[in-house]
Amino acid sequence: MDPDFFKRLRETTEDNNRLLHELVRAKRWSTFLVTAKWLIVIGATLGIYYYFQPAINQTIDLYKQILVGADNIFAPLKNAPK
């Protein structure tokens, strides 16, 4: 066999190995950044909920009071003879 063949084979193998290591490194960074992004999104969502929780609870209580008031208003109509 040609000695030049083995030299080219070694160069090609080293080049492929370098490219594969770059791909693995890029995939690791991608995984890390995607995980960090989702942790930030979930953390921000929980933080916003914690910040607005009093207003949300107040709105829910108001809605419940409106439903009870509507029930009290329309209760005589439900019990009226037909």
C-alpha cells in the first residue's frame, strides 16, 4: 500500500475526531442553555404569581361573592310555584 494513503487516512481520522468533539461540545452547551432557559421561565412564572397572588386571591374572592349574591337574588325565583 501507498505510504501516503496512511498519512491521508490519519489526517482524515484526526479531522473527523476533532469535528465529533466539536459536535459533542455544542450539544452539551445546547442542553445546558435550554435547561437554563426553562429554569428561568419557570422561575419567572412562579415569581410573578407570588408577586400578584394577593390581587389574584382578591379577584377570586370577589367572584365568589358575586356568585353568592346572584344566588341570593335568584333563589326566590327558583322556589316560586310554577
